[in-house]
Amino acid sequence: HQHPALHAVGYLNRGLAFLMVGVLVGVFVDHRRTLEADLSRSFEESLDLLWTTDLPGRLISVNPAWQRALGHSSEEMRSRPLADFVHRDDRQAVVAEITALADGSRDSVASRGRFEAADGSYRWLEWSAYACPSDGIIHGVAHDITAQRQAELRLANNAKRLETKVAERTRDLNEARAETLQLLAVASEY
């Protein structure tokens, strides 16, 4: 049989333990709420185009950067598959990448493609994604590289023009050299 004072100390210890657990749980819950709020704020304020789809590729969430880049509202985008926004010439590749994530044959993918803006123009996006099969979702991030792509095309066009001019000048020089040699041959006959 236990002394009543020891019995009371046992109750007091258990009470303090429950109080400590309660405090720790409260601290944990507050910390979790803070982290969730920070994550939500980061999602909303990110300059990157963040998105989530289900495994078949239907958009679940997009951040406001998508509307700034393409002009489509979040509601409009969430009602359609990601591939619906991709240029028809790039669509097959995007669908293949999403399918590879969904069926587990790839853990992550990265690609470039043209995405249709609300005004009918196209923006070049470089994007990457990874699947969370246990959650049934795919997370992705994209960057608008339209200006970079246009600069690459201008450089490629300038390189082609330069190659053409070099070929023309080389041909002109070869013709002039042949003509000079012919004139020298005629002059030497005299």
C-alpha cells in the first residue's frame, strides 16, 4: 500500500507531464501554422510559375505568376489539362513527359516549349516537374524564357546571314582571283 503523499506526487507528476505534452503540442501546432503560412506566401509571391497537376495532367493549382506570364486566370487554368496550353507542335513531347512521371518510368523531367497566352500569342517556358505517386500529384516549376529564346533565334539568324556573306565574299574573291590569273596569263602572252 502506497503512502498518500507519494500517491499525490504521482498524480502531480502525471499532471505536469500532460501539461508539458500539451505545451509542446501547442508549440508544434503554432510552428506548423507559421510554416504553412510561409509556404503559402512563397507560392503566391514567387516569380517562378509554380503548378501542380494530378497524374493524368489536369491542373490542380497554379500560382499568380502564370496569370502574369500568360494572362489566363487561375480558375481557367485549373479547369483544363496542362497540355491544353501547349503549342500543338510541342504538345506530344509534354504529354510524353507527364505520362513518364505518372507511370513512374521517370522521377523528374525537364523540357522547353511554347505555351499559349490568353491573347493567342505564345511564350517560351522552360519547365521541370517531379511526381509524388503516393499523393497522386505532379509538382512543377516553369520560367518564362521568351526573351532568351528570341535572342537565341536572332543569334542563329545572324550567324546564318554571316555565313552567307562569308560564302558570297569567298566566291567573289575566288572569281576575282580567277579573273586576275586569266588577265595575267593574257598579259604574259603579249
